[in-house]
Amino acid sequence: MVKAAVLMKQGGPLEVRDISLGDPGPGQVKVRVHAAGVCHSDLSLANGTLLQEVPAVLGHEGAGVVIAVGDGVDRVAVGDHVVLNWAPACRECWFCLQGEPWLCAHAEDVARAPYATLASGKDVGTPVYPGLGTGAFAEETVVPANGVVKVPDSVPMAHAAVLGCAVQTGAGAVLNTARVRAGESVVVVGLGGVGLSALQAARAVGAGPIIGVDVSEAKADLALQHGATDFLVSTETTAKAARLLTGGRGADHAFDCVGLPATIRMAWSASRRGGSVTVVGVGSKANVVEFSALELYWFGRTLHGCVFGSSDPDVEIPRLLGLVEDGKLDLAALASATTDLAGVNDAFDRLGTGARTIVRL
């Protein structure tokens, strides 16, 4: 039996429960989880914004040590330090063969099948699902072998955990989706863990000015710490203020890291004619964003969707660790608060502060 934070019903709190995990089957590995970041996507699964079968163990931004491997696994071995990959690519579907593994047609297959059972209480034996296929809010998890990426033992577990989602998503949006270049201007709307990672990546490539935008004025210092040259509080005049900071034209690149219609429109209006707007935040299907046909033509902007930072974790994690080694990315600044399994619900309440809470197990 292992302890896990279990979502028993969407809209309800996570409960610390005992679950029973089997041994890894062929092509699987068992990981002793040491650290897991609390991501807004976990909250979206918990509150029903995103669909999730229950009961489920949430948490998808995790790192740990391999403690067992199934038959046929040669990718990792017992004792290896790994980052969990919540979107493992099959390498065989049409998208993977086109060089777009972040859009793999089978990346969500693991999340759709139970991987454990409840091990205590009147509902003992009830099948449990792994949130986003990883189930990182638990002492141990079982995932496919391609659901882990090996990292050096020297990387602190809390730092490795944030690589699993926030950094790949935010930095990947800058480096892979938009391909920001030195000297280009950038606006980042929404400064949670993903937005702060985007700021750091923009700084790493020599972009400028880099404008951070958030509803909370208290994030000004945080924005500057993570690479912003300027900070704006989100208001009805924010887009105009951003244009004034970019020669009156608007930014070359704008990133929405929230996923709401208002913030997407803000990013759109803050960008220049011919600029690039990248939607990184995960919104609800009920939220509709409207554009007139004339503005789509006249402004000549490019609007991108961005899944997982357009990243291939097998390639991206080593590259990001190289930027860390070069002093261009600061993972410690992102992993700024810690809790235990019982504190995950409180960590959800703190997501708006910009702190990336790390669950230590």
C-alpha cells in the first residue's frame, strides 16, 4: 500500500488514502515519487473544468527514482532518477511521424485506464485512475517506460519536478512554438509557473523588452526576478501600455498563459501587426473567443495554440538542463514553496500567487 492524494469526486477535495499498486507489467516502470509540483491543470481536473474519471490520483509534474521495471524495459534501470512525462509519445502515429510528438494520438491512452485500487475504507477495491496518466500525488506510481525521462542524480528532485510540465510548457512556448529570437519584444500574460518559465526563456534567448502582465500587482518583483524588463497590472488599458513600451507598434510575440477569452484578447491586442500570439493557458470549452473577419485580415497576426510547449521531453529536458547549467534558467526560483500530501488542497488555493508548490514525499 502507498499513500496518495485521491480525488473521489470532481468538485470535491483531495483525500489522503491508501492505494494498492501492482508490480510493473511488460513495458512499465514503478517510480518512488520524491517531488511533485502542483499545477493549474491539476486544479482544472479537480474542479471539473477538464474531464477526469474518478477516483483518481492527480499530479503530473513529478520526479523520483525507479524502483522496479517490467519485462522488456531497457530505457531506464532501477536506481535511475527520472522526470515523469505525462504525454508519452508512441513514436508510431501520424503526428509522431510528422515530428509532432506533443500531439501524439495515443498520449492520453494511459490516463483512460485504472492503474491501482483503493486499499482501505468501505470502498476498498475500487479502481483508481492516474491523473493525466502519471498519478504523481502519491508515494509511488506505475507508468509506461516512455512515461519517464532519465535525469542526472545531481539535479534536485524539486527542480526536476517543475521540468515535467511548467518549464517545458512555458519555455517551450517561447523556444519551440514561437521561436523567439534575440532582440524581439515579448509580452507574457499570466505569471504562474508557466508564465514565469516563459519570462525566463525569453530572457535566455536575449529578447527585449520583456513585459510581464498579471492581475496581481504583488507579482511585480517576481516578474522582474524571472526576466521581465517591465511589469503591467492587467486592466482595460494594458494592451495600449504594452504597445507604448514597444515603440507604439506592439510586441513581436505575445503569450497568453491563462486561457480566458479576456486574456487571449489582451495578448492579441498587445501584439504588433504581423506579430505572433501564442495561447498556452488551458481554458474551458465553454469559453469562446471572438475575432472579426476584418481584424484577422488587417493585423496579419499569427495565432498559435500550444500543447505542452511543442516539446519532445526526451529532447527538451536535456536541453533545458543545459540552460540551467549555463545559468540561463533558474529552477530553484520556480520551486518556491513546499507541502505534503495533506496540503495539496491548500496549494490549489495558492496557485494565484505565482508560487509553485512542491509536494515532497
